[in-house]
Amino acid sequence: MNLIDLTIHEMQQQLADGTTTAVALTEAFLKRIHATDEQLNAFITVCDEEALAAAREADAQRAAGNVLPLTGIPVALKDIFVTEGIRTTCASKIFGDFISPYDGTAVRKLKEQGAVIVGKLNMDEFAMGSSNENSAFGPVRNPWNSDCVPGGSSGGSAACVAARQAAASLGTDTGGSIRQPASHCGVVGLKPTYGRVSRYGVIAYASSLDQVGPLTRDVRDCAIMLGAVAGYDAADSTSVDTQVPDYLANLEQGVAGRKIGLPKEYFIDGLDDDVKQAVDDAVAKYRELGAEIVEVSLPHTKYAVACYYVVATAEASSNLARYDGVRYGERVDEGKGLIDMYSQTRAAGFGDEVKRRIMLGTYVLSSGYYDAYYLKAQRVRALIRQDFIDAFEQVDCILTPVASTAAFGLGEKTSDPLQMYLSDIFTLSANLAGICGLSLPCGLSDNKLPIGVQLLGKPFGEAELLQTAYAYEQASDWQGQLPTL
Ligand code: GLN
């Protein structure tokens, strides 16, 4: 088997028995990146030298008997994680050649577990988008069909795993940005519970919604990656001080007797036939595996998109105020004074979608509209969260589509921002509610593009969620299906 086709757990095996080395793995992935990325554009920065040095160090550590779960495993990072010594762009011009003096916590943890960072991945600018077309570095192409988007905003993170350019990646998910691209690229993507993974060193979009998570080839790899990055961090006051379970310990427990809820509001008109079929088949499979399927209701679902686009843009307008040409990156200064320098810098540095969000967010926070929009959205958010708390009284997990269609064509939705915003209709409630959610491959569309099913779990219920996903994955035909590239 080709080295790049291995999962993390298979690599661990081969590294342990001496069949391969970290250097061989890293060389294989770097070669693959250089052979395919002109077409895919999944990477903004490839770190050949740093990766090979880290791989040599990993092999030395292994020879000395110091073996950790990710020792020698090549992974890649969405370019929203700051990395010491390696450029971070957030896919925006405004960062210029910004190089962070420190590693974000998730990055530090991966390195401490022995991982080899092969590069920084393309994304929508500031993680705003659902197609990866809002990047200052150009769009990412879907490895299954290069005329299609990979999804967004973690489009590079999903495409690179599907295209076997890295064993796994990290993304962030504010309204679906891990789960939706995972679905469109046919990989596993997990958005942990808010507070499960530290956001320290993650460039902020909407701080009350942002969460870090893995994109992987299979569920076991997802459990390994989550275990590596989860946990309390004193540097992020919103990270929660609760024990990190061993996500691999009971992975094979099965779903017999588990209750899975189907929210009736999610099986709506507008769902493509092949998506509906694939999700129905997944439900049938769970029934066969012994789960009990129960209808549940999340009555405030219809307000989720509107609520999200008020809360997220409000937080974005505040978070992005710091990019003023004084402290970071590029500055445009025509010598006409400070205010002019601010506005010239921001006009030149931000892309259209980012500007749209800043304007929307500033509007909903302005004194005349704060109560009518922002405060009201916060109230709606509480109702959406309560819907989930009520549903989880009845069921262990909730199953829904990830997106209403498979990957759409490049350019298909760029002229209509509202259509683009609607692509997140099934994913953004989980962020508003703060719960965990996972996207799992469950079929192929008529035009041979992957379809994902979404499993939503209780707060800090990642272990159970991974068990539920694993049971389906082992019983389904979709495990490990990858594009031929
Ligand atoms: N597509 C959504 C947005 O544009 C979600 C993005 C995300 O999760 N980062 O805001």
C-alpha cells in the first residue's frame, strides 16, 4: 500500500514495527503535495524543510524509546492557527507577511505529541464563507471534481485529507466550517463542544461560536486527533476544565439500545433527492445496528440562519477592529492622517465578504439597532440551545443531513450571498447551542460527489458521538472511499 493511503492508526502500526519511518512518510506526503497542489490549491504555505527536520527528530525520539501517539505523523493546519516561525495569513491580504512569535495551543499540543506539520491550509478569508472562494489566495478545488468547491471555510483542511496530502488536518468551525467541507470532500470532521479545545492562538472570527477540530480519513483517526488537542488551557478562559476521556477506550461499543433523534424540521423541501436517500439509508443502517430511531422537534430551527448572521457578524466586527495597519501586516498610508491610514489599510486589506460582515455586524451593534437585532438574536440563541437540551432529554444523539446538496460548482453561489449563507442551515445551530457535532461520509450523489450525515451530541459527549459514528462507519460501504486524483 502507498504510504499516503494509510490512516493514522495504520501509520502508527507501521512506525512501531519499523516498516516505515517518519521521514519516509513526510517525504511521501510532501511529494504528493507538490504533485497535486497546483491543481487543488489546498495549501497556502508548504513547510518542506521544517517538516523534514521534525520528521528526523521524530525518528530519533522513536529510536530513543520516546513514542507518543502522533510521533512522526504528518498533519496540516488551517492557516487560522498562528505558528511560530511560519507565516500565518488567515487567507487575508491584511496580514501581509505576519509571522507569529508563538504557537497556538492546539498546534503546540500536536507538536508535543510528536506530529510533523507539513503546511498551512487555504480557507475562506477569516473563516467567513462556505465554499473557500473568499480566499485572497484563490479558491480550493474539490479533489472529487475540480469544477466543484470543497466547501468552506476549512476547504483546504478537507481537500488535503481527501487528496491524501496529509494524514489529517485541523480546522475551525464557527457555523459549519469543519462539518460542511468534510461532507463535500468525503472525510470525517468533528466540531467539539464549545470549550473542549483551546482557542488560544486561533485568529478570532466569532469568539462565542469558534471551535477547533480535526478532519480525518476515518473515525478512529478523529478520536486520536481530538485526544491530542482537547483539554483545559489557562490561556483561554472559555476552555472548560473537565477531564479529557480516552476517546479510543470504548470506540467499538456499538449503538444497540441507543436512541437517535431525527428532528422533523431538518427533513425539509429543498433537500436534494440523493442527499435524502443517503441519509435515509444511514438511518436504516442504524436501525439494523440496534439503535432506536425517535422523531424529535427543534422548533426554533427556522430562526437559526438569521440569528447566526447577527451574532457572528457582530462578534466579527468587534474582533476585526484590531486590523488597523498599526499592529499587524500591511499598511496603506498616503500621509493624510491616522483615520485615513486606517480606512485605506482596511479597504485594501479586507476582501468583499469580510467587509460585508463588518458592515452588517457594526450595524446590528449600533445604538439604535442593538436591542432590535443583537439582543433579540441573543434571546433566540437561548431558545435554540434550549431546543437541544430538551431533545437530549429524549435521545442520546441527533442525526441530520450536513448540507442540502453535495458540493456545488465553483462560482455557482458567489453572486448571491444569501444562497451561500443558506448552505449552513443544518450546521450552525450546533454552534449557537455550543454542542458537539460530527460529519461522516454516507454516500455518493448521482454525479459521484460525497454526501455526509451529521451526528449531533450532548455537551462534552464527544466519546459517545465517536462511538456512534464508528458503529456506522464499520457497517457501511463508505469507509475509506477516496477520490482518484
Ligand atoms: N459559512 C459560515 C460563515 O460564513 C460558517 C463559517 C465557519 O464555520 N467558520 O460564517
